[in-house]
Amino acid sequence: MQADNNNFILGTANFGQRYGISKKNKIKLYEIKKIIEYANKNKIKFFDTSRSYKNSEKILGKNKPKFSKIITKIPPMPDSIKSSNIERWFKKQVLLSSKKLNVKKFHAILLHKSEALLGKEGHKLYKVLIKLKKEKITKKIGVSIYNFDTLNKILKKFKIDVIQLPFNVFDQRLLYKKIRFHQSKPEIHIRSIFLQGLLLMSANKLPKKLRNFKKYWILWHKLLSENNMKPINACLNFILNCKNKFDYIVIGCEDVNQLKQIVSYKRKKNLKNFYNIRIKDKRFYSPFLLRR
């Protein structure tokens, strides 16, 4: 199945900071403008950002297309916030994002730390999200997750509209972990399809803390050679073979040329052995390694 650019969400984590495990240089402003312009011309309307991405919201607010749809993530709430002040604190975060992004309404507001819904103030936090939706400040509410067990606990207690989760050739938990939808099925937004750019690297350039997983990168590049494919094309083809599992794809890029490669990727059927290189080692999914 060919991807429609309408299904792409442009991630902006590296617009205002060094991002990811490899901590590559942040993108220059002139390059960001070219990326946003190219995205606009190619009908990419959705942008994913967060208060946690330093200057990302501010940069996006000054350069975004007129009819763009913004998805933002609210950072973890400090432990020092009293129960009576949760709504005030949360709405302040939304207002700050609104001002920086120069928007009155959001397409979706997500919790960056979804575990908060399972804490003692979880129900109060959820009520604030519902209130923002009723006030039409956001069309949808949701969570960004890393742990699938946590997700199932959240779905058992709350009705949410959007789940953002990782999915790529190494992290195939979306295919093997059962997600229990107790109510209507929410939208699934997949992220980390290039594993924060690491799937585009050679095994010899991996950061030190991933050296124990070097053998997987060697196998990955062997499969790329066997299938005569470049990494970006292979990553996209792999996930699109599983299109029935998700609704939108969050994509990131380092420059406009990389975005062009993503948008113009070539469809290829009959990928060989790509499902056999998933990493089962639980250490690979620890927050220390994979959190933004």
C-alpha cells in the first residue's frame, strides 16, 4: 500500500535542539524553513511538537503553513504541584504552547508522560483533558507511550482518542503485543520509524550505549544489501506492509533532501526476512536508551 502524504505527520523534535540518542546537530533555521515549505507543497498538514523540545514550538509558530494542524505533547507535571492546582498548571502549559505556536486550537494534545494517568492524580488529570476537549481547545486527547503494558492499563481506565507509539524493524511490539481496546479504537500514530535516525547509520557509527546491539545493525545492513534497498526506503516499506495496524506516521528528517527521499520513496513488495530482525531483548526498550 502506497503512503498518502496526508498520513504523514512531520516531527519537529530537532527543530530547536540536538535530538535523539546520537545527539546530532540541531537543524539550522534556513533549513527548517525549507523543510516546512516542502512539507506544505506536498500536502503534509500535521506537525508534531512538544513543550519539551526547547525552541521547537516557537520556531514552528513563526514558520508553519496557514492551514497546518498541530499535535503537541504536554511535559510531565512536577511532583510539587498540589492537587488543587493541577488544572491551573495544565492549562498554563497549554496556553504557553498556544502562544508559541500561534494557534488558538490544537488538533490533539497528548501527555508526554502517560504514566501520570495511572498515578493518584490520574483521574483529575484526565478530567482536565476532557474539559479542554469540551471547550474546543483541542479536537482530540491522547498519550505518547513507550511501554505497552502501561498503555493497556490506561485503556482499561480511560477513553482516549490518540495513541502515539514507536514502531520500526527492530521495535515490532505493535505486531506482537496485544493492545486491549476496551472502548472505541483510538487513532494510532507511529513514531521512531527510523529509530531517531539510528537505522540510517552504519554499525560502526552507533553511540556507545548501543554497542551491545551492534549485531542487529550488521544484520540490518545485510538485509538492505540482499533486497537492494536504501535504509529510508526499507524502513517505509516495512511499516507500510503493516498499514492495517496504524493510522498516521510521524516522520522526522535532518534536512529537506531527506524529506524528499521520504515523500518520494519507492514501493517494493516481498521484503525478505525483515520480520526476523526484531529485538526481543528488554534492555533495548528501557527509557535510558529510547526516551527522547
